[in-house]
Amino acid sequence: MTRIWIDVEDLFEYAAANPRPSGIQRLAYEIYLALNRRSRSQVLVFVNGVFETIVGQGAQPSVQPPYRPVHPERDELCQGPGVASIGGASDRPARELRRHEAQQIAACCRAVLDQTWEVWDRETQVTRPALFRDIAILVPTRTILQPLESGLAAAGVPYRVDGGSLVYATQEVRDLLNCLTAIDDPSDDVAVVAALRSPAFACSDVELAEWRLGGGSFNYLSPALNLGGESHGKERLAGALLALRAFHGTRHDGSISKLVDRFVAECRLVEAGLYDSANRNAFRRARFVIEQARAFEAEQPESLRSFIEWLERRAGDTILDHEGTGLDDDEDAVRILTIHAAKGLEFPIVFMAGLGISPNNRPAVLGLDRVSNEIAVSIGSRTRDANFCLGPVDEVRAHETEHERAERDRLLYVAATRARDHLVVSLYHQTRARDSAAQRLIQAGALGATARLAELAPVDGQRAAPFAGLDVVPCAAADESFDAQRASLVQQTKQPLVTSATALGRLQDGAEAEKERDDDSEPWARGRAGTHRGRAVHAALQVLPWDADDASIEALAQAQSVAEAVPGEATRVAELLRRALATDAAARARAARRAQREVPFAVIEQGATIEGFVDLVLESDDGLEIVDWKTDAVLPSAVRQRLEDYRIQAGLYVLAIEAATARPVRRVTYVFVDPGVEASPGEPSDLAVAARERLAELAAASGA
């Protein structure tokens, strides 16, 4: 067997260029995917040197396959250590050691910018100075999360926590869960006290002690709740308990997500978090819990208690929910992730932290050897007589321990290979620790294979007081003048900035649509066909082939009618679909160079943003045709009047499509499917002029 390492793309290219002639025997190769396109060579030299020892050569293939070295494609020179390590063995207590490690990592994050470490920018293909958002801190468990957050905050390092398991461990989420628990169960004194101490009510320990010593109860449903406390603190605490009582009384009045959203808003949790920490964490984590509530109640209504229990279960699982996805990608902040959550990702600079924790040696009650299919059960302490064992307990536990250790080694490998340009390994661990990841790395030669970074003094990241740079200029105007200016500003903000072409056209599909247009219970229907039957027809026309057979029409009509909650309309929907496919517009769609359905658009005209969908856009050599399906029942004699009502809508379609494609619209066709009439509301250029004039009138009225 010949062993080679090869880029799989090169292999495919070779196979395509060199087909095997008939009669020639195929050679056998064992192919390893060993080319690493992510990390530069300095990182991979460390990875190969250390993990060849840790993983080994596969003495037990069923537990751990042999290590295969990886080879770099990149070898750029970047200012900075490349691969470095901090820390080592210590006799400090575990809590103090975790706090010290967090302080050192925070100081190193500041040093990355202060010392101008460089990273390779893939977009510009040049090196550039590193930013906070280039840094990721990977941790095996959430044990170090609290000191890590405190250390980064004290050093003035912006950060965000990614990965569901870590998000649940953040203080903001724990505070919110305590508040929800208190709202659900007034007899849970622990949860109520935790809620009172949280930023939602901000009661101090002194206030809580005075309340209790004064005979006050933390059960907010108690009729003896005293509203006339002797001190301001007691009055405030009583008010907090009354607020919890009010939320408890209305907890079943709406959805869980609405309750959480209302609690966050009324208690000003986001504002307090922004003021206290000057970052987005409070907003991000409140949003996370609200999104979890929506996900939880998506299938069926559930109680608040069930939601809290669900969250607590998820807090102990390995999950990959991301609290910062989408809205926070522009934030220049260090990311904190579990190694599990980092799988498949990559970062210019990686800190591996929290490696000094010894593995949990608590044996499971049930063990299974999947090779021999032996089952072992052990209940009770092995050091006491009250222990029940069934099966080969010691052998199964030994196998399980080997597999767990191999999995921890693989996770270490994942963490190290997430780094693109720089890797910093934190080796802090207690001297008496047993088989920690830090010790495994040291035994494999990590100290000699890395640049040792000196310990840094804790960074004092004192920041300016919130809003310290904001200049507040008192208003010298009279009260009446101020009120008038405020009323004018409020009125201006009420003007719609975004509207739809259909709304400006002031008519949807027929009289039935006019009745449904203002129905806020179905926001997804705005700008679409107004009736359920009309929406079913439009939805079917989005996907129905232009040459669809009768069986396909019947099946899709039935499905869309059910989806729109009008199954009794399936026959009528199918009839309208057949008529639509029999029109000249459908024939032109079949023959067109390109036929685009449900084309979304947004156009800015006269300071207003108009958005909507065009049912069908047909492309020909000389330009475009806009087709709009109308599904309401209308007499042929009434089509002309309807077209007059649609002129503004059609003109907006013309403006939008021409702006988006830079191609002229040559024709606008409205197809009234029920009477089988196709007609145009006018020449595209005239329609565009009419739409602009209408927008100018609205803009003038708004300014007035």
C-alpha cells in the first residue's frame, strides 16, 4: 500500500485529464486529506509536533485512529508570536487561579492591539493590524466563563459570547431566568430574592435584610404586603414585589415571548445594561431569550413553567445557538465560544483557555461496551457497602474512560486548528490536577514548541462614565415654543417611511380585498392578493409549470387551498389556474427568453421607500414586460375602470423594474383571470410619470 498526501482538487483534476485506458489494472492508493488551507505553517508545525504525541499511532484503532500530519498551503509572515503559551502549574486555589488566568488572557487581548500583531486579510490579500474581532477565545466548558467575562470587562476589552451552552451561563440570562421563575412561582423565595437583586429591580442586600427583619414576606401574593414602609428602600422593595405580582397576574394573557418582551421593556433591562457596560450584551442576551421563547412555543401553546424547565435543560446540553448572529457581525469584539461551537469555524487569532480543569471522573450508572455488547450497571458509592453492581463494571468503565480521553484529545486538536495566523495556549492548572488538558499538552512538549509570553500586569480598563462626552444644552425657549417644536417633530416621525405599491395604488384585488386590507392579524398578506382564494392562486402560479397537466393543477390547488385555510375553495382555485395558463400572457411566458416570477423590489422616490412584488417579468430582446395577475371576480365591462385604479401601482412597478435592471419596460399587462381579459393601464412611460406625480403630492402633503 502506497501512502501519499495530496490535495483532493489536484486528484480530481488528474482523474479528469487521465482517464484509465481499458485493460490497465487500477493501482491502489490510500489517500489522506492532509492539505490545510486555513492555518499558516507556524501553527501547523506546533499542531503536528504536539498532537503526534497526544493522539499517538493508533495502538487502539477502535478508540483513536493514528495521527496523520497536516501540511500548510500558507506561509505568510505576520508580526506577532505565531504560536505562544502562557501560564503553567500553580498552587493557587482553583477559583483564584481561574480569575488570574482570565486577567492574563484579557491583558494579552489588549497586547494584541498594543503590540500591533498582524493577520492576513483574505479580501485584500495583505497583512493588516489585528482587531478585537479577529480574536476568539475557545473554552472546553463554561467553568471559566464568569471570571473571563469579568476579566475582559475590567480590562476594557469588548466581547461577545457565542454558542448556546455559554449564553445560558451568562449573568444577564441567569438574571432573566430568575425573574421569570419568580413571576411563575411566588412561593419560590430563592427565585424572588434573586429577581429583586437583579438589574430588573436592583434591590441591595441591605434593603432585603431590612425588609426581612422588619417582618416582610417575599411572597408577593401575601395580603400582608406593606406599602407604607418606613424608609425609601422599603417602599422601593414593596414596589418591586407589586410589580412581580402584576406580571404574575397577567402571565397567561398572551404568549410567553410577549411576556418576556414586555418584562424586558418595562424593567428597562436593555437600557440598564447599555448604561452599565456600554456594550450590546444586555440587548443581545435579552433578544436571545425572547427568540428562545418564540422557538419553544412555535409548535403548541405551553406554560411559563414548562418554558423555564426547557431552558434549564438546554443550559446543561451542548447546543450551538448563537446569540450574536446577524445583527452583531459589525461589532469589533472578542468572541468567546466553546470548542464544540467552534467546529467548522476559523479565526485569525485563537486563545485556548480553561484547559486546567480535571475531567469529571464520576462514573455513569449505565455503561455499554459497543464492541462486545456488554452492559454494566453500578448504583451507589464504590467506597461503601451499599453498592449494587451488575456485569463487568470495571472493564466497561475502563473502556469508557479511554474513549472519553480520546474525545478530549480530539477536541483539543479542533481548538488548535481553528487558528489561522496566531495561536495562544493557556496552560494554567493546579499542581494537584489530574490528567487535565493543560497537563496533556505540557507532557507532549507544548512548552518547548511555543514562545513563552511573560505575565502581564492586570490591565485597568477604566472607561469614561456613560454619556460623559454628551453635551446637553438647556433649551432657552418658552414652554409653549418647546411644546410646539416637539409636536412638530412627533408629527414628522409619524409619516410612513416605507409603503407598498399596492397601498399607494389604493386598491387590491376587488371588494373582498378592500375589507381585508386593514386586517393586522395577517401581516404576511399585505401587498399580496387580498383574499384567501386569491393568495392561493398567486402562490400556485409561483411554482406551477406553464405547461402543467390537469393532475398537477388539481394537486397544487388543493395544497394551496389547505395552506390558506380555505379547503372548500380548491375547485375554484383550480379553475382560475386553468384560465391563467390559457391566457396569452402565459403563452408569452412559455416563449420568453426568461420569465421571472414573484420579483421583489424596493425603490426610493421622493424620499419614500416603496416595496412590493411583481407577479411576472418577461424578458425579450427589446425590453421587459410586467404582468400582474388579478383574481377577483369582475365583469368585462368593468375592467377599464379597474385599470384606472391600478395606474399608480403599475407606474411604481415600471419605476422599480427599470431602476433595478437598467432596461426599459415596453409593456404592462394586467390579466383579469376570472373574465379572461388582458389589458394595459397605459404606456409604461406615462404610468411612470403618473406615479412620480402621485409621490410628489404625498411628499408635499407630508411636508405640510
